[in-house]
Amino acid sequence: MENTTQRPTFLTVLCILTFIGSGLGLIGNLLMMVGASFLSSILGDIPDMTALIVIGILGNVACLYGAMQMWKLKKMGFYAYTGGAVIPLVATLILFPAGAGVIGIAITVAWVAMYYLNLKHMS
């Protein structure tokens, strides 16, 4: 059944920015995977970095999927987006504590909060 509710402009802008940001993040993580493979061949195995890149790729995919669902005004997209944004951040804090700064945490919290404000428009 098609949802006939009008998507708020704020939610539209958030979704478009997420499509762009997560798409670029996905491309960047894929390039980092190639670069990490190259560095591993020179420096030896870098297991934590590879794990973090894979988690980042999965997070980008979850954020993209979540944004697509929220574009359709599906509340489930919020939960997919939140997981896709928070899990890589937590993984970074665990694997490379100095790698996730206050700004990264603040940006993640801000985006989840902005999407949360739009939950009332989703079903």
C-alpha cells in the first residue's frame, strides 16, 4: 500500500545529503580496502584496519538503505540508519580509541537527532 503522506522538506534534504554522504563514504571505504590490501602486502597484516573498513562499508550500506526507507516514510529506515551510523563509530572507539574524535561523535548524534525529529511523519 502506497503512503500518500507528503514528505517534509527537511526529511527530503536529510535523505538527499545521506545519499550523497553515504555513497561517497562507500566509495571511500572500498578504495581504502584496496589501499589496505596494498599496504598489507608491504607492511604485513593489518587486521583491525581491515575489520574497521568492512564495518564501515556495512555501515554505509545500512545508512543508504535506511535513507531509502525514510524517503518512503518508513519508520524502519530510521533504525537501519541509526545502526549504520552508530555501529562503525563504536567499532572505531573500540579498535582505534584515538580515531573517533568528539566531532565524529557530535556529527553522528546530530544526524540521528535530526532524523528522529522526523519520525512523527513516518509509519
